[in-house]
Amino acid sequence: MIIAGTCHPPLSAERLAAELELMPDGTLTLRCGEHTGEWSADTLVLSAPLGRLPAQITFPDGWLFKAAENKILADWIQAHTGKQSQWLHKLERHWLAIVVSIVFLIALGAGTYRYGIPAASHTMARMLPKAVPEYIGKAVLETLDEYLFKPSQLDEQEQWQIRDRFALLQDNLPPLPFEPKIVFRSWQKGPNAFALSDGTIVVTDSLVELATTPAELDSVLLHEVGHVYHQHVMEAVVQSTLLSVSVALLTGESSGLADNLTGAGVFIASSGYSRDAEREADSFAAEQMIKQYGTTEPMAAMFSRFMEYDNGSEIPEWLQSHPDLYQRIEAVKAQDHSMLSE
């Protein structure tokens, strides 16, 4: 029996007209242009059709054959691959197996997103050499200074008073991966603080002005120390990388529309992880505030003042990088009552 079709040379996308002669003894002869070869069936890689994929034969020297009449080659392959091929054919047409497979893949994807990637990021962030977060922290601060920040306008004496008080707070903190250090900057977008991967805590002038007591400012500083303690910045870097790679693998490309979708997906997913990190840092700060001041009231007071600058109140929570401020106030108050009652 002779089957017409096409062949592909080894490691090439070139397609050539070909003939495959099937012999009764199980040997095959491939004729493709000037190339001719004869092999026995047991030396070939026989690929039965799966879904809409065609049946094909891969030869020991790397040549690939696809038939013009797919059914003829499929029947021949099925006859030479036995029960395994028949089982695959039945399975790919079994609706219940298809539904179960889809549900399994969805559950696997959701589980990987919710638990797998955070767990992997948590582990990988702590396996990185110390030089990596130090380099990233320095580079990020240089970029922020170039494009966003201006030199602080705070009095030097006030800056040193805050640093001295913060140094005393550190005496009662648990061991940290990096020694926190405060730098002050002026920023037109209002009160804020940022923890970088190397332990640097950037404090804006307007944040210092917003706090009415040292305890209120310390609550924000301790929140940022919580990010350093849990290495949230490096976890976010690893998470973003893993998410980008995962989406690129699923889409099969990394250009055009896929790039835009990948960027949006990574942003939304990373925002979810960021909210979890904020809650964890809040919990750390609340615990330390109770140890240092005996209450979380200064922390709740600062959250209340932040509401005046919350421009994202109309944005759905799942698109915000921070949890709702009302929820954060209730959470730290609940932690206060819980720890004091113990």
C-alpha cells in the first residue's frame, strides 16, 4: 500500500511531497525527493491522531511523515500500536473524562495561583544571595530619586530625632534579614512610606507632618519593618517573574496582544498578593505596637488620617494594592483586644 503525503526533513519546517509504502511484513519505505529510506515498524515513533492533530510517523534519522489521507495512516498506526492507541482514542472522545480534565486543570491553576506561586516565591526569595536584594534596593532608590522624589525639606535635627527613636524600637524587634535604615524624601503625592528589598525605609516629609505623635509615626515605620521582616519586596519580585513566565507559557507567545494581556494579568494577580502582604505587615506592626506602647490606637489613628488621601475609594478592592482602610482599622483593633485579653 502506498500513501501520499508530506514529509519534513530533520529539524526543518520545510515541507516536501512524499510517498510512504507500507509492506505486509511491517516494513516501511519513505520516498521524499532525493531521500529514500526503509525501516521496520518497531524502529519508528508512531503517533496516533489525538483530537484534531494528524497521525504522523517519525523516522530514526529525524524525518517526519504526514499522510494526505489521515484515516489510512491512522488505521495503520492503530493496528501497530495495539490497545494503548485504542484506549487513547476512547478517552479523548469520552465527555465525562473531558469534563473531569477541565475541572482538574482549573483547580490546578487556581491552586497554583493561590498557594503554589506564593509558596514558591516565599522559598525562592530566601534562597537568593544577599547581594541580590541589596542591588535591587539600591537600584530602585536611585530610580525613585531620579523620577519621583526630591530631597527632603525636613529639619536635620528632626530627621535625627526620628532615626534615634527608631533605633530604640529596633532593640525589641525580632531578628531581621536586613538592618532597617530610614531615608527621608519629599514627594508631591502625599504621605507615604516604602520598604525596599535591602531594608531601606523611605519616609516622605508629608507623612512626618501627618503624624501628630511619635507613636503614630512609629506605627507606620513598624509596618514597613514588617515588609522587611517578611521579605515582601523580594517575594513580589519572584511572584511577578513566575506569573509572567506562566502566562507566557500558556499563551505560547510574548508579543502583541498577548503582551498586553500578560501585563494586565500580572498586575491584577500581583495586586492580590500585595494586599496579603499589607495585612501581614499590619499584623506585625500591631504586635510590635502592643509590645512597645501597649496599644494599637496610634496605628488606627494614622489609618483614619490616610483616608483623607485615599483616591482609590471608587476602585474595586480586587484592583487596589492595599486592603480597605476601614477593614485595616478593624483588624488592628481586633488584634489589640485579642492580645490584651491573653
